[in-house]
Amino acid sequence: MSEIGTHTLRKTFGYHFYQKYKDVAVLQQIFNHSSPAVTMRYIGINQDIMDEAVDGFSL
């Protein structure tokens, strides 16, 4: 059985909080990050945006 660490839970909380409220400023304060961009990268939202853009792209 694999264990889930506190860091994984923290990032998962952040991801789902952002998906529900779209409030990166609150998450930035909760996580004590220096900028919204750091928070977005930390919770993986930037990667989601890039993945969606690439998935919808065709020539």
C-alpha cells in the first residue's frame, strides 16, 4: 500500500480549492508564496492550461 504524504495533500487541497473558487490570491496567502504565478505552478494549473491548449490544437 502506498502512502500519501502531507505535501501531496497540501498540493491536492490547493488544486481543488482553485478549481472551486478560482481565487489564487487566497491560496497564495495560505501557502505563503511570493506571487500568484508561484502558486499556480505549485498546484499544477499552468500545466493544465498548457495541456488543454495543446490538446485542442491541430493543423
